[in-house]
Amino acid sequence: MFTVLEILQPELAAGEEEEELLLELQRDSGIFCSARNCRRSGFGVGAQTQTNRQRHIQREGMGEIIDLRSGYGSDGIYRCLRPPVQMLEEEEMDLVTVFFSGNAGNPSFANVAALVDAETGQKITFGELRVLVRSIAAGLAELGVRKGSVVLVLLGNSIYFPALFMAITSIGAIITTMNPVNTRREIAKQMQDSGARFVITVPELVHKVEGGVEESLPLVLLGNNSPLSVKNNNNNNRSSFLSVTPFSKLLTTDPDKAPRRVRIRQTDTAALLYSSGTTGASKGVIIPHRSFIAAQIIVGHMSQFRVPRVPPGVSEVFLGLVPFFHVFGLGLVACAELRRGVTVVVMSKFGGVADLLETVQKYKVTYLPVVPPIVMALCSPGVTDPYDLSSVLCIGCGAAPLSKELTERCNQKIPNATVDQVK
């Protein structure tokens, strides 16, 4: 627990000004307190004199003084200054139940667009998303997917990706994702290492998963191509898959047939994601339901402190540019942010800065996740001039550090937006 120590100029009077300064401190730090609590704990407001109104807090019962600007204490340890987040303690709980306990499952959001295809404009509302998750789960169960089954999803970004993720995990199965640009050899290695027993992909990528494991596996195929045309590359003209099911069949499966009463614990594995292999062979990471649940709760909590806030009457729109096969896109955008009831505009691929800016303008994107090379492109002379980017309130840049100079240049190009370094 923390109590507040406010170091003020000596000429500041107590009373209403004192309370006002503490309210300002509360807004700045997220620490909830009052002048009365400070006095009761023995730290008088205005007790010391320093210039620039430096603010500190002292940890109750301990000797550390913590700087409210940096979060670092006199012991050299960093502490988050915002209120602690209460995690769910129920042992039996899954990420999908938590997802639909947020705005995503609120009846007032049923007709709000959850996912929008940036290219075609096709959309899925939150009401439709809930039904889709159950329909896909029912269809997968009919194919033999059970608790503990590992399902390989080899897809680029798609408005159906979040529904697939939640359908798989809702029945206790495990999703393992891959970058579509990976080689056949890399895909075969992950299929064998993860123990994948089902495959979901598109016709253009079927050749990469054929022969990935010795036994034939059931295949779910997204796209308009006939599943009967999927053959292997040997001479017996026989499909190398145990069965080939069009994704459209899963979408039309009776949602009431979805498995019920599947006992899922927070410690059960939800995803097997693999490293890129930059420093050696690609390695699998076991991610339990608890991690995705925590991400949803934390993002919902932290959204209260976002600056600037979205004005009343304006919808929050996230650009789904980061890959959903990556934990950032899967856990944050396609799960945690979506749970809050925001609209995610999904770009299936990055077609250049002009394509990105046209999408931002068309769909009035409020949050733009990018990497430093895109920020550099945005700062190029004349690039942003033809577009109305006034809707953008925040640009989150990750993957590599962003220089102060580049940050300031980006602020000049898109003045309504704050530029945050995502770590």
C-alpha cells in the first residue's frame, strides 16, 4: 500500500488548494488518496519545500521514497504507480468466458461492428461473433476436435481469425499458429513438435502443410476452392488429408451442438506459439488460459488511463495490422481490445503506406499500431497530406526504439495523436 507525500512550495495554503493538488496527483499517478488519509498516515501535505513541486510517495511501513514521475524508489526498484489489478481467482475459468463477460458480450453491443475487412468492407458484429464462435466450435467437435487436441492455424489476418481462436479454445483444444511465409520444412517441424492433429488454412498454402506429419490429418479449408481439388504431390492422385472440410460448413453448423460443460482450468494450455528462431531453432511457448485472461483484464483496466480519451459519441477503432498469428496481435488486438467493444479493422496484408493511410481515413481509425519503419514513412514529405487523419488519437510503436526526433516529427504530421513507445 502507498501513502502520498506531496512536496509543495511553502506559500501554498492548505484546505481547498491542498485537496485540489492531491486530486491532480491522483489523476497523474492513478493513486487514489485524500489529504485526510495523508495527514492520518503522518505525512503532512506541504511539509517540505522544494522547487518545481516535486511529487513523491512513501510506501507504508517501509522507508522507500518513490518518485511519481519515474516510478523508481530510493531503493532503485521500479513500481507501477497505478492501482493494482484484481485477477480472477476461480480455478475453473477459460478465456472465452472472460471475453464475453466484457462489452463483447453486452447486448447493447450486439449490433456494433466487431471486425471489419479493410479491403471488402465485410463485417462481423459482436452479436454475430458470439454465434460464430459456437458454430465453429460445434463444427470442429464434429470433426473430432476435443480437449487437448492441437489445431494448426496457418492463416494471414482475417476477420474469422479471432472466432477460430475462441472456438478452438472454448472446447479446451489448443491453437498453434504460424507465419504463412514460413517454409514447408519449418511448418513440418512445428507440426511435429506441437503434435498438431488438425489443420486450418487457405488453398494457397495447402502445399506447405502436405506431408508435414506421417499420418493424414483432417483439413479445414477457407476460401471458394472446392476441397475435392486438394491432392498431394505423389502419383497416386489421392488426397494427403484424412478429410477436407470447407470452412463454410463450420459457419453453418448448429451453434447449439457446441460442446457444453467442458471443464477448463486457468492453468490449461490455450496456445502453443513459436519463436521466430532468430537466435537458433524455433522454440515453442506454452501459453495457458490464465495469460490471455490476465491480458484481457489488464487492458480493460489500463484503458481507463489512456490519454487522449476518445470523445463521447466517437467509436474506438483499432487497425488490425499486426499479425494475428503473433502473440501481440492474438492476445492484445484480437482478444483483449476486442473484448472492450472496440471495432477492429483487419488488414490481411500490408500493401504500403498509401494503402494504410487510405484505410485509416476510410474507417476513421483511432488507434494505429505501427513499427519504426512505418513511422519513418509517415514522416516523409507530403505522404500524409492527401489524407484526413484527424481521427487518429494514438500511435503505438513497437518492435524497436523510436527516437525523440522521429516521435516529434510524427506528432507534427498527425497533431491529434500521441505517439507511444510500446514495450
